[in-house]
Amino acid sequence: MSGIHLFVPNFRTKECLEEIRICLDKGWTGLGFKTLEMEKAWSEYTGLPHAHFLNSATAGLHLAVRLLKDADGWKDGDEVITSPLTFVSTNHAILYENLKPVFADVDEYLCLSPESVESRLSDRTRAVMFVGMGGNTGSLDRIAQLCRDKNIRLILDAAHMAGTRFEGKHVGAESDAAVFSFQAVKNLPSADSGMICFADQALDRAVRKWTWLGINKDTYTRTHDQSAYKWQYEVEHPGFKYHGNSIMAAMALVGLRYLDQDNARRREICQWYDEALSQHSGIERIPTAPNCESSRHLYQIAVDKRDEVMLAMNEKGVYPGVHYRTNCEYLVYRDYRVECPQATRYSDSLISLPLHLGLSKKDVSHVAKSLMNIVTLQRGLPA
Ligand SMILES: *Cc1c(COP(=O)(O)O)cnc(C)c1O
């Protein structure tokens, strides 16, 4: 694979294989064992009291919406304020539960703008879905305060935020549910898995049944007081098959050992980009919020004529990405389109530059120089 690519996950192959071998030798690759170990390790790492390991963050976002809807008695058509500038998982989770996504605009951090969220509040608003773009906390603290003041729920799509700290504390505690992703190219990659962290212990207990078809082993033994019948269980509701497995947990446990070190390296690479690009007036760099130690899943910039710039970068052997197109443009969200001028502008101008642990300072310099030359040419200014 020649060229400089957006994401290249860095697996510690030997350590991953050792952890996976333990599962195979034990004959236990499914739910339990390493999934419980990963939950405990994640709780200790983040300081969040509850953590349940899942097969994806998409499943986690669905569960967050579903369980809060049940707990609070939301009705179909009730509203969740959300960002249009995100991966579609975020907003699909709202549609899955027959709720209405109400798009609010983003701010200079590419995260929900508190002012815009406030302007979208109605008497049917039940929750805000906040996306920590690229690991950035944006104005999460202000939005968390707003949710407390208005007595509405806060769900954190923390798919990019493994290892993000705000004022020295890992993110998640400000939210009713925080959902992390350990998908194949996230900053803590497994192959596919995720974590849901509910603030409320009762919801954490409930979600463990929801992720395994609604099966409850405890209820049966309790109500029948016959723990000898180990093969019996109760099924209370049509739950989903959303739990994670021990092979994925084994990989995630290895990644977690290196998470702080890897994120520090990501921040260093971003610093190199910042230094290289800071003098160019045609390139808008996205700031990290004050007091945020970002996981730096992404390094994003905004330019005019984005698509032309992307193609020209490809010609130089550089393969950046786009996170994201505004979801308002997708057919599936056509009924929910509203004016979000910043999200629309960024949708047409954002580029995610290559960011992974295999990049050297020379690579970063090559990417930055190519980008600056291309942008200068596109603007028709003297090089
Ligand atoms: C990747 C991603 C998800 C979904 O994560 P999966 O683990 O792949 O389901 C959700 N939200 C955002 C912002 C993401 O980038």
C-alpha cells in the first residue's frame, strides 16, 4: 500500500495473539470472561462506574436511546437534538426508536453549538445527542449544564473519544450514557466492538439483558429459588443480540494498555501539522476546546474547493478523508432538514488529514507541503 493514508491501525500483533490464545485455549470466545475483564479495565481507566462491552457503538447508541426512552416514558415523535455533522450511526439511533432528530448547528469545534441547541428546545425535547468530533469536547460542559437546567437527557457519542479528558477527567461522567467505539479504524481499534457507560446503575443492569435477547438468568433462579436448574432462564422482553465477545475484548484490552501513549503520539503529530499549516491563510485549522486533552482521532482542516483539493492530494500520493457530510443531505433524513449554516459550510470544506501512529515527521511535512501548494494554486495566488 503505497502513499500516505488516512488511517492505518497499529495492532500489537504478538500481544493480541497472546490474549486471543488465552481465549482459544480456555474454549471461551463469547460473552463473559474477557468481555468482563475489558469492562472492569475500562471502568478503572475512565473512572466511569458502569461499562458494558458491545459488538459496536452503533448498538450502544441505539441502546442509549431505547433505555432512556423506556425509563422516562418518551412517546414516539418526541425530539432529540443532534448534530447533522456526524457518522449516520448517531442519528439512525434516533430513528430506530421512532423519535424525531432535530438538527442543531455546530460551532468552531465542529461539535454542537450551545446557542443553536438552546434555539431548538421545545416542550417535546427529551435529550441531546452530543458528538465529540475527532475526540474534541467542544462545548460539552456548557451543553451538559443546559441539559441539567432543562431536565433533559444527555447522550454522548464518544466514538472518537477513547482517552479524551476534560479538566483532567475522562469524559463520560457528564452524560446519562456515553458510548465508545473500538471499531477497526478508531483510535482504540479492535475489529468491531464498543462500550456503553450508563450513569444510572439500574440502566447498566438492564442493558446487560437488552444485549442478550432479553435473557435474564438471575430472575429465574431468584423466583424459583432453585439455583440447581442452571439451564433455565427467563426472557422478559425482545432484546437484541448486541453484546461483545471475548476475542474482540482481548484485542481491546491490549489497545487499552497503550491508549494514553498512542494518544500522546497523536497529539504530537497534530502539533506538527499545526506548526506546518499555521501560516497559510487558505487553510482553516479546527481548534481543540480549552482544557480538553483530546484523543485526537482526527486532524481536520477546512478549505475552499474541497473536492478538487482532495483529488489533487491523491495525485501526490496522499489519501485524506472527509468527516462528515451533513446528514441533512442524505435521503433518509429528508424530512428533518433544517438550516444549519455552519454544518453545511463544513460539509463542503472539511478534510481529515492522514493521522496514525506510523506517520513520521517527514510524512507530515510532505502532506502539509502538498496541501499548502494545492490550496495556493486553487486560489490562484502566486505560489
Ligand atoms: C464510528 C462511529 C460510530 C459507530 O461506531 P461502530 O463501533 O462502528 O458502530 C458512531 N458515531 C461516530 C461519530 C463514529 O465515528
